[in-house]
Amino acid sequence: MGLKGRFPTGLMNCTSITGVDLSNNDLSGPIPDNISHIIGFVTSLDLSSNNFSGEIPQELGNCSYLNVIRLDHNQLTGQIPLQLGLLDRLKTFSVTNNLLSGPVPNFLHYNVTAENYANNLGLCGKPLEACTGTSKGPSTGVIVGAAIGGVTFAAIAVGIGSVFYYLKVSMFEKSISKMKLSDLMKATNSFNKDNIIGSGRTGTMYKAVLEDGTFLMVKRLQDSQHSAKEFVSEMSTLGSVKHPNLVPLLGFCMANKERLLVYRYMPNGTLHDNLHTVDEVDTHLSTFVNGEFGDLGYVAPEYTKTLVATPKGDVYSFGTVLLELVTGERPTHVAKAPESFKGSLVEWIMQLSGNSQLQDALDRSLIGKGVDNEIFQFLKIACTCVVPNPKERPTMFEVYQLLRAIGEKYNFTTEDEIMMPSDNGDTDFMEELIVAQEVRGGN
């Protein structure tokens, strides 16, 4: 066609348009940041063989009807927005012959090959070569920390009213002296039911009071199948993760078959309380605190068949929490659903998604504050976490990356770093709250 100039923003007036093919022209300049407002209902976008420059706008990930994206043979730079991986109708994608770099998105519904990324400056990640420094994959600690970081940002993004202060502080604010099992028994009044804070699939949490008046929380794990060596290793990994909104794990205790976790006392209630009340408190999260992720409404469907906890099951549980945040609904009861609906929050979301009514799930109090696109994108991320097939769910680290990509627009991640121990051995580790004699024989 021989067209020159910039991207024609007047296309937003073509309300019935379903495809945009501007290929093989001499168009230049950036792709508009508000691309989703211009071609929101378009199913095919072909901008190949032009001279477009700048970064691919993140807003392109909001064009949920797109089946085809062709951006090859341009001068595009920067990173491919991770949000594009959430486009569930995408069938064709190509960015060959550009100047792109950085990690590529994880396309959840489309099999991208290396050919789709050919001839760029420095793209990396599956199906290309691993990105520098990530070939070993994220450690367990990073995944745990990433989950907490994701929830932290999510809470801010949807405005649940919590006040977060991101401070790089050590998890070990104050060492507690070594304790014997008998000390913890005394502090909980022999695990008296009157001291129970909460119970879940993994164990029961008790309020503990030391002789000096210090309050702690002690979680008594049930039916732990881990050997002493495995348990110590896992606790060391978990204890090395530091984040201001992660409940500090101060120590652990092993005696015969007993497995006890010791936390700093949190007086402001459970995760459920903080999600569904309006009090302004600093939120601290831990899947260990009260076992809520193991309770009804959070458990992945495959667990009822296998009774085996898996990382993808954790993603499902995490996704349910994200859905609570963005919908304002409880996991087992949906107030906005028709009276005849008796299913869970996840089942309601899947029903709305199948009827192209996903926007109806959003908490109305979140709409109209200038971040509607981000809120809907957040909802879509949550939906990918709770799909029935665990193989189709993203990893926790991928969820973190997607949430972080949204937050970077508002500088939410500048100080929100996941702090892991260095390799030089200088990091403080938790104290084992048990003497050697008790581990050997409990005498």
C-alpha cells in the first residue's frame, strides 16, 4: 500500500473492525501505548515489515480477542511484555527480525517455537536458551518469596486497605534462646485447646506465652513423613527467605515424632480475616500460619484423588487468594452469584469465563479508579492459576513475574525485593529449639 507516517490511531472510530493488516508499508514510530483502546475487539493484528520502533506496549496484553499478532521485520526494542502470554485465543505470534531482548513470555495457550523469535538481539528463555543466571531455575526459597511478593503487590493493586511498608529488614529481629520441648509444652499449656488459634490440613496453630511474657505462635504439624534431615533442610530453606510481609519463622523443634514450628505472634487475626474485613493493618502472610491454604476452597481438585501436595497445587491455592482479592468473594460462597448457584468461587469464575462474562466477577468498588485494565489483567492471571489441569497452570515464579510486570508501571516493585541468603555463609539462620539429647531419645 505504500503507507507512511505513524500508527493510525483513528482506527478507534472503526467500531466494527475485526482485523488490522498494515504489513509491508513504511510506517514508523512507536506502537501506541493505548493500543487496547484503539483495537480492543480486533482478532488479527499484522504490523510486519514496517519501521516501527520503541517497545511493544504492555497494553497489547489487554487485547483479549487477538488470534494473530505479527510484529516481525521492524525495529522494536526492549522486552516482550509477559502479559502477552495470557492471551488465551492466540494462534499465531511472530517477532522475528527486531531488536528485542530479555526473557520471553510463557504462553499458556499457544506453543511458540524458536523460529517465532529469530534474529533478535538477546531474547532468552524457553524455547530459546536459558537466561543468564537462571539456568538452574528458581530455588524453593525464591518461589516461596515470590508468592509472598505477589500477594503483597496484589493487595496494593486492588486496594484492600492494608498499609504496606517495604523495608529491607532481617527476619531475625531478635534471637530467642534455645528451648526444649517441655518449654513449648508449658508455653501452650500442653497444647490446650483453649490456646488454639486455627487449624488446617497441615496442623494446628497454638498461642504460646513464655515465662517472661513473650508471645509466640507454635504450629504442631500432623503426620509429618519427613526424616529429621529432610525436615531440617526444608526449615533452613524456608527460614532463609526474608520479606517484611512474611511471618517470621523463628525456629523449629524436633522430638521423637513431634514437629513444631515457632513463629512471631501476629495479633491481627488470620489471612481470611484480613481479606474480608476493612481494618487497616500491616498484612503478614504465611501458608504455615493457620493452614488456610489446606482448607476447603483452597485445595486443588487433583489433591482429592492423589492426596499428594505439589507445587502446582500451591499455585491453585495462591490463585484462589488472588480471586478473593479481586472479587471480594469468599472461596466457598459467592454472594454475587444467582441464588441457584451452589458452587465455589473458582467454579463461578470458570462459569463466567466460559460465557465471556469474566468482567462481572470484579469487585465493583475497584472499578473506575483509573486502573481498570490492570485489575482485569490481574483477574486473568488469577484465572490461569486455577485451571483444572495442573499442567496448564503457570509456575509460582511465572505468576510472580506477571504480577511484577503490572506493578512496574506504578513502581510497586522498587523496594519489594525477595531477600535470600548469600553464598558466603554470613547469613543468620534460625536456631533449632531443641537439645541434641531430645532428638536422639527424648530423655
